[in-house]
Amino acid sequence: MSTSTHLPLCVYCGTARPADQTRCPQCGRPWIDVRVGGRSSDTVPAVAGVVAVDGQAAVEAVPVPASPPPPPGSDSAAPPTDDEDPHHDSSGWLKWMIPALIAAIAVVVVALFLFGVLDETNDATAATATTIPSAPTTAVPTTVPPVPSTTIAPTTTSSTTTTTIPEPDSFQAVGEPIPVASLTLQASGIGPIAFGDIAPDAIGRLVASLGDPEETGAAGQELGLCDDDEGRFARWAGLTVTVSGTFADGIFAGYRYEDEAVPTMHLDLATPSGLRIGDSVSRLNEIYASYQIDYVSSEGTDLFRLSNADGLLLWGPVSSVEDSGRVEGIYAPDICSP
């Protein structure tokens, strides 16, 4: 049979064949159509297990069918060798044989991996990949429930809570100045300023007589007020005046007159009977000989207590209960005294 450029060739032996033949008359294998004019070294013929993709051979895992025996009456029982068949294209043979071998090797390798034969070298990686569970993902709700409206009860403050009361920048003088000699230290007040007077009047009259106080602040038990009282004090030199409440709406409640270690102003006050700071205990006993005088000790301090039938009149610290002792303070009875 003659070779024609218009007839297909057998890719196995290169023999031309008529279009109506399904097998090669030379080697007896199925036809794979490739025209002589269309063959190129850059083109890979389509064979079982090899697919041409962009001119390159791509391997498919498809087994190559075995060659059937030659048909009866054939004068050749086996395909001719390269030396026997001058029409045989050895390059075509290699082009399908090499991809077929690669495909077979790939199939074997995949099968070995599937059955775990080659998996021993990657035990550590496989163990890590298979034994570490993925962390569960918890979806955070995006809807925030509404906060219930709650009425909060007001906080009850105890009696020990300190309330800050602003001090006045200045005090208003009230009335005419009172002479210092008339500001006597009495059981009922200071001269004409009596205990129980409203604070603005009492402080105002002292301001008119002595000027603005040198110091003001909060007062409590240490100045004779009761435990649950909130008070204020105003100080002129050694004279401290106590107000129960505030300077705006409180009342005049007491005083304490003491000897200053370093006098900041001259303030000479005395009792109606003439007892002054610095007088001796013997002078105290002489002035109030008709009254009851008791000497007591409180927290290491000696005190005198001057009383009559109606109760405590004056009291204060002395340096000693001996006659040589000195009077160091003259106090009015505390507002909480019995």
C-alpha cells in the first residue's frame, strides 16, 4: 500500500492506511489519526493516557490498551522493529512511550500514598495535621440586650461623713463696737452676746468689736458640740467662738479663751469677777471663795471647775493644782454638758 500525504498514518509503525480501515494492516493496532502534513515536532499526538495541551504532553492516569493479536491471515505476528520497517517513526514512538511511563509511575505513587506506604516519612507532619483539632468558633451575639431601667435608692450617709461647707469671704459687722472691757467671759455668753443668739448677729457683733476673725473652720466635739452636731468656729487670737450649724443659720453655742504661746494680737479678756489668763491658782481660789471649785485631772491635764448651786459656770486648764499653778484657759460650759 502506497503512502499518501492525504492518508492517516499509524502512530505505532508509520504505515499509511485507508480511511475505512480500523486497524493498521502492518501491526494490527487501532488507528490514531495523524496526517503526514500536520505532524510537527512541537505537537504531541493524542494517545491513550496522553492529552495535548498547548502543544505540551499532559499525562492522564488512563491505562494504554494492550495490542490485540494480529488478524488471521496476517503475514506478520509481531510489529516490525525499527530495522525491519523503514516507515517506522522512532520519535513518534518515544513521544507517547515516555508520557505513558510517567503516567504509570504517577499512578503507582498516588496509590502508595493512598494506602499509606510512603506516609512513614511524614509521620510528624501527618500527626500534627490529624491530631490537632481546630478550635471551635463561638459566634459572639451582636445584639446587646437592653439594660433594664432600675431606680437606685439614694445612699444614706452616716453621721461621720464630713460635709464641706464653704467659708464666707468676709463677715458683716453688726451694731456698734463693744469695748473689750465689756466683753466679759460669762457662763451665759460674752458680755451682751448671749448663747442662743443667731450666728450672723453674734459673729457680726464680735466683728464690729474685734475685726474679722483670723481663722474659721469646722467644729465638733473637741469644741464642746454634741456627737451628731455640725458646727463652725471663728478665732480671734486666743478667743475661739463656736457656732452650732453654719455661720448663715446657726446659733452662738460656746467659747474657749486660752493663753497663746505666741500672741498674734493683744486681746485682754476677763471674767466679770476679774479672773484673767495667767492668774495663779491662789488668785482663782481667792476670787471665787464663795463658789465651789473642783480640781480634776483629764488625760494628764489638770483642770479647775467653778460651780454654784445651778451647776457648772466656768472651767479650764491649770498648770498645777498647787497655789503656784497658773490659769491657762477659761472655757464656757459645753453645749452637751448635763
